[in-house]
Amino acid sequence: MVQTRTRIMNQLQAAALNEGLRYKKKLWRESGRQQLESLPLAPWASRRRRDLLEVLDRVNPTIAELTRAIRPLLSMKRWVAGVKRLAVALVGCWGEDAHSGLKP
């Protein structure tokens, strides 16, 4: 879904660039969006722009919802990874102490 959004945004940005609108990331803010929508385009390009913006408007909330749903899982995964690193470090320390007593 994110790839789809990226492709849509790339196509819209290409249309804006072709018309001399060089906004980069500002294109996705409210003012950039208004300028993108107000660009005078040929009928077919105008239809394509409208369709792409409609799909973008449907995809963005879904991606935001999925991101909110997965965020707690990501923080839990980071916590587990941190505990694993701590466990490995502790085992490494214990291993060194255990072997240091065996050296002549």
C-alpha cells in the first residue's frame, strides 16, 4: 500500500514538474496541494490528476490507521531486542568470569 502511495505521489509530482511547479516535499502540504489542483492541464491529464488525488485521499487514511495499529508492536519488538542484547551482554560477562578462574 505504501508503494502504491509512493507511485501515485511520484506521478503527481512529475505532472507538477512538467508544468513548472517545483515544490518537492511542499507539494504534499495544503498550499502545494491547492496549487497542484489548480494547474491548468489538458483534459486527459486533468482527469488523471483527479483520479490520482482521489486514490491518494483513500490510501493515506488507511496507511495512517495501519501505522497507528502497528506502532505498539514495534515498540514491543524494540524492547524485546533490547532485553536480548542485555542478556547476551550478561552471559558474555558471566562467561568471562567463569573462564578467568580456570586460567593458571
